[in-house]
Amino acid sequence: METYFLKHQDVFVFYSRIEEEFELYAPIKVEAKPRLLCEHGFSLPTEEYLLRPFSCIQEKSDIVYNEYRCVEPTRTLFVYPKENISGDTPDPRRQGPSKPLAISGLKNCDIFSLKIQDFVFLGGDEVDPFYQARREDALIISGDCPAFKEVCFCRAFAIDPYSQEGFDFNLSPLNDGYLLDVATEKAQRIADSLKNILSLATRGQLAGRAQKREAVVKKLDAHLALHKIPTKGSLKDIVVSGYNSAVWQEQMLTCVECGGCVFICDTCHCFLLADTLSKEGPQRMRIWDGCLYKNFTRVAGGANPLKMRYMRLRNRYLKKFDFFIDNTGTQACCGCGRCIEVCPGKIDIRYILKRLYEEKHLSAH
């Protein structure tokens, strides 16, 4: 993997080159009221970042380097919330952009989440042709996190705030520009066409990046230590042993069944199929679904094995921290904290996991 240096003033040249071949999405910053303040005294940023089509951004100066993950889950660009999948030979791109997709501003939590989506849509006996085409053609431009939000807890699950795999390009901010990692042939071909603005990274620049990465990891670990979030190795054990915990019913008292947590989640993937009739004829629609909805597990005869809200919440955690660990060796949660921010009932995954861990260890003594 080659690493180059890209000056600040040449970032838009880099983006414009990518836009020639791809439908590029890039981050913009918006001011936002803090939804959750740090209860431990850390001074953390509260701005939000949104992904927008590069071609639709009026002022290119609005495009920024996002210091942490964007609001939107990455999966929205690969599996649409509602799409027509009818036809014997469906064209996977007909409902998306005419050019392949390029996404800038992805973080390591997003890269991790794509592994979960890959398992679901590509890892079985059958592959999803819509997801496969979008995923294989896409150009992934990830970036280091020089900062984090109150809700970020990736390091609790051994996910670093910087990527070392799973991308085509990776940007690491320095004082006067960026280090640009080039990891694939697709990315190298683009980099070769930009040799006039790229120079090989120096040892000093690489050392500077290492120091920046170490500093943010140290600060994030100090923040998470105060939250006392269980580590990756204990997740399956505490969720399974906490099957009858009172925490499920306690937390669901404020749930309004809005589905926000499942739709904002970057690793969730459940959907339903609905047959409809349009002017063009019969259509089969794939629509996102959520396990916290009352009718999610209701069968044709009317029976519902998860008829209570607390059962559905518990099932969500069992899927993420039992089923996926059993089948993939890792949990289906990237620690992005999106579900914490979106929940009007203030249900916090960090708190639930901490409670389950404490109950498990208290009962052991």
C-alpha cells in the first residue's frame, strides 16, 4: 500500500478527478444542538456531518473533512429503504446513480459495518445482485477520526478510530494537508493520474500521523473507562446470561416504537417484501423493516413470539451479540452511537450492556 501527501488546496482536485468516474458523496458540516452532553466533564464536539452528492453541493467550500462519522448509516447507499426488485433479470443500478458510487468521509466504524452487510447480502448460498453490484463498483474513501462524540464507543469493541483495511483510499489529516493511503488497484489508477498533486509521504509525516492516532485513542479510552462499557470478549456471555434481567422491561418503559434505532443503525439489515400493482404491472418491493415493531414476528395465523416490547428489545441484543458472534466471530455493533442519539426515549445501549455486565458479576459473588 502506497502512502502519499495531499495538500489542503488540492483536495478539490482530488474530488473532481473522482467525480469524473463516480457519483461522489462528500461530507458537509451543520451546526446542531447537542443531544447528549458528556456527564464526565469531557469537552467534546457537537457538530453534525451529512453526506451529500458532490455534484449537488453549490459551494464546494462547504465540503469539509469530518472529524467523526456522519449522521447517515452507510448502508443507505447500498440497500435502499424502499426499492423495486421485480423482474427476471433485474438491473441493480436502475434505481441508483448512473455512475458507480464513491463515498468520502467513512470512518472505521462504517467500514466495520460494511463487513456485517457483506455477510448478510453476499455471504450466503445466494447473493443479492443489487447490493453486490453497488458494493463491488463502489469507491470507499475512509478517514481517520481526530475527534469523537459523546456517544462514540468503538474502542470498547476493539475498533480503532482509524482504518487500516476495507477502503480504497484513506485520508489522515495533518497540519498542512492529508496523508493518502492507496490500497487497491482501482485507487492506484486514480492516484497515478494525480501525480502532479501527490508526493510520497515522508517518515516525519508518517510519524506525525502515528502520534495523532495514538493521542485520540488515549483520549477515547479515558472517556470510555468512565462509562464502564463491557469489552468485546464479554458481550455474548452477559447478553445470554441476562435473558431474564429486569433491564429489558425497565428500558422499554420509554420506548415509543418509532423504529429510529433500527433504521439509523449501520449494521441492521432486516427487510420485508411487499407485492404491489402499479401502472407498469405487478411489482415486488423490498422495504426496510425493524425488529422493534410490534408485527415484526407476527405470523399468518396471528401468533407473535415477541409480542411484548421488552422481548423485542432483548431479541435485538441477542441478534447482535449472540447470533452474530456465533456465526461470524464478531458482534453486529460498531460502537457508532447513532442509536443513542436518535432515541426519543433515551434508551442507551452502553447503559444496558453495563447493567448486564454488573448483574452477571454481582450474581457471581
